[in-house]
Amino acid sequence: MQNYKKIVLAYSGGLDTSIIIPWLKEHYEGCEVIAVAGDVGQEGELEGLEAKALATGASKLYIADLKKEFVEDYIFPTIQAGAVYEGKYLLGTSFARPIIAKKLVEIAKAEGADAIAHGCTGKGNDQVRFELTIKAFAPHMGIIAPWRTWEFKSREEEIEYAEAHKIPLKINRETNYSKDKNLWHLSHEGLDLEDPANEPMYDKILEMGVSPEKAPDKPTYVTITFEKGIPVALDGVKMDGVSLIQKLNEVGGANGIGIIDMVENRLVGMKSRGVYETPGGTILYHAHDALETICLDRDTQHYKAQVALKFAELVYYGQWFTPLREALSAFVTTTQQTVNGDVKLKLYKGNIINASIQSPDSLYSEEIATFGEDHVYDQMDSKGFINLFGLPIQVKAMLDEKKGK
């Protein structure tokens, strides 16, 4: 084992990173541990973090405010791409890891550290996301992943270690879900959720909102304004990205929006079951998609859907800082130049229903699409179009007929 002298730790104050500080100091004799927390909107989880980090052995704690950068440089480009992993997951943890890891590298270089540590398990995706980012910005930096080497085999054993070292925890054995919270979402894994046969106990686990059953019996309307595919206003009020998402989280959560229960395919090969709360994000994705239906031409819209699948994989796999992701983002940005306008949505008991879509760049023509009389579309043109479009089918059928098939 290499004897690192100064280690920067990705620190959240949760179970894993709480015990990692004393564990590192026990296993890397004389090392200094510098804790770094990336503020990506986890709010209350940052309270008391400095005192806790110092009390458990860290020499200092950095809390880096990353919310604005997180929204503008990671969340909004992913919304513009329409990237959704396996049709459901809005990538809340996935695109938060690269920005945190990038900050870890910046601080590690400034502090002259010789290693970066993280609390990701050897079964998860986050270890890949952290380490690929570290490799992208500090290819020779040492990386310590205690979960891959330490003596603990379960979260229960971690709790025992914490209790023995008098490390305060906000969880107990009964509430020991694995969670990740940021401005965009809250994820829940573990305990009863490990069996897909179990219905989630929403009354017990939900924090960002309520279940659809407990949502109001009256619908709520919201209008989102987009400029070049980026949300810039809510109900006519201009807002920065952080404030807009926070407000939509409140409104969406109150209406039971954005609760996803899914079994996903992790990058490391296994299937994993989790429950995600993404109220504001679900509303933004829906609104953006609705606006694109009138602002993008057919071929661009269809091709962009293919790009979205690959974009989502790149984000999920931790490949944010790669030439391909950057190239796909450049393509997406080009497609968004005409995605401007207002989308009005009805929120009702977990449902999002389109109420109105308007854009100065709309390609929808009521005059052409009407079922009434018009003077711009000659319906006789369709006969020749169908004859040419269907010619390969007709020729194949004629050949089959000739062969007696």
C-alpha cells in the first residue's frame, strides 16, 4: 500500500465518508486528510459538516458552492439533449459527480495533495464517474477507494465502526437507505427496496414531495419560458436556473410529480432498483420536449432522439469530459437555436398534461394541418408521393407474385 501523505476526500458527512476520515488516518500513517464537500443543492445536509469533519480527524473542510455551475453547465445541456437513461432516469446523481470530482482535483492541486479518496462502493456507478473525471484532469493523481479494500462488508458493519469511534450519524439501522440528494433530485436505494417485489413505502421515504394520492384534488398550472432550449422564466417571472428549479421542485413535489421506481442496468453489469424523486426536473423535461415538437423539423427531431440515447449513456457512464460528449453537446446546441417559447402545463396528482404550447419559431401551420378547407395543400399531390414512396414495396410484391409466393 502506497503511503500517501496528503489526501483530499470527497466528503458528504454521510455514513461512508464519515468513517473514511478516521479509517484513512489509521491506514495511512501520518497522513493529512482534507475534506471537500461540493454544494450542489443538498441544503440541510451541509449543516454542521465542518465541525463533524474536524472532529473525526480532517485538517480542514472546503465547502464549494457549485450550484450555479451545476445548473448551467451540466443540467441545462442535458435537458437540451433530452437525455434520459433507460427511458426513466433523469441522471440526477450521474451529472453531479463530474462537477464535484473536478473541484476535488482543483483543490488537490492547490493543496499539493498526492491522492484523492472517495466513498463510492465497488458495486456502483459513482466510482467510475469520480475516477474518470480525476483521470481527465489529473492523470497521475493517486486514487483511494476504501470500499474496494477495507474490512467492512456491509453498511451495518460501517455503523458499528462509527459507533465504536463515537462518530455521530443521522441514520440508524432502520433508516439506513442509501441516498443521494442535490438540487435536481433525491435517490433512495437499499433495505426493502432491494427486492423489486416490495412496493416502496412512499409515506416513509419521500422528502421532496408527496405521493399522487396525497396531492391536491385541484390542478396547478405552470408556464415555463424557454430561450434556445434553456428555461429562463416561470409564470412570466424571469429567474436564474437555480431559483427556477427550486420553485418547480416545490410546485412539482406538492402535486406528486416526478416519482420514479425503476430497475436500471448499472455500468458495472448488475441490475439495481431505486426510487428517484425529481419533481422540478420532470416538469422541465416535459415542457422542453413539448416545445421541441413544434420548433424542430421532423428529421432533426428524430435524429436528436437517437443522440439523446447516447448522450444519456455517456452521462450515466461518467464520460462527461470526453470528446464525444462535447461533440454531441455542440450538435445539441445547434438544434436549440429555435427552441423558444412558452409551455403551459397542468399538474395533477402525479400527471403532467399539456395545456398550451406557443413559439415565435413554431413550424406548426394550422393552415396546412387543418381538416377544413385550405388553399395551400393540394391533396392530389399525395397520390404521386405514395406511388414513389411505396415503389420498393410494390416491386418486391410483383417479384413474389411472379415466383408464385
